[in-house]
Amino acid sequence: MSDVPYVVLLGDVGSGKSTLVEKVAGISGRSSAASKSVTISSEIYESYDESFIICDTPGSNSMDDHFNQNIHIAHAMNFDPVTCILIVVKADARMDNVIQRVKEYAEGFVPEDLPTELIGVCVTHMDMVSWNEGDLMPYLRKRAGIETAIFCSLSTNQEDLCSDIISECE
């Protein structure tokens, strides 16, 4: 058991989970631009500043070996007491699609009786859309009950991203 927050990433294949891990842990070689999922197991990393532990998980919608991918996600949830389940969603030209993915994960994948303060949201690929955080947040609050979210792009710096994740854990 750890004395620092333990964050588990959940999301679709290609949503940016491994890229987030690379950035916060200061490593490389996890993410890819492959046509299908590369992350096939859950792996634990420490943030570069040792302020939290983060678990990269396979995409829950993987085309191959779906059952085993979800087993790895279940193991990630049981590695250590979870401080935050961070739902990672790729920004889409249509904000409705982002909200729908968040709702699907919050309602379908995460247990109903889980305290809502354990659930966070990270919207990645913000450099690929024309809308911003201020445009999306009112809809996330109204339609998904999400009060805060992390927004990032490839240009988001390591320190800010780690600080945002720690804030989601509090």
C-alpha cells in the first residue's frame, strides 16, 4: 500500500491513456500511432515528481482479446486502494460525443455505488478541436454530473498535468 494517491486510467483504445502516462512519468515507448491497441496489460508507474502512482490500462473497447483486457483493468482496480478513476476521453469535433463517452463510462463501467468523488475526467487531444474547456464544462455538469475535468493536448506540460491530476485526487 502506498502513501501517495493511486490513479487508474480508463478509456477507449486511442484515447490517450498511454500518452498521459508517458508525460506524467517522464518515460517514452508506451503510446503509439498504431491502427489497433498496443497496451495489452495494466502497468503501474510513478509520476516524475513522486506525487502519485498512475496505472495505464488497456482500452476497454479493444478489438482483440476483450475479456483479458478487462481482466487487466479489474486487476488495476485491486492493486492498491484507488484514489481516483480517471476516465480518459479523446476530444471530438462534436462535444456531444465526448459527453456521451463520459456518461457511458461513468454509468456502465464504474460501479453504481462508487462514490462520485473517486471519478475524474480527462479530455485529451484538445489541440484537435475548435471548442475549449469553457464550452464543454456546462454540458458535462448538466448531462453527466461532472463538476471538474482535466483538459490536455500534446503541448500540455508535465508539471501542469501532474498538478491537475493531483487536484482531481483531492
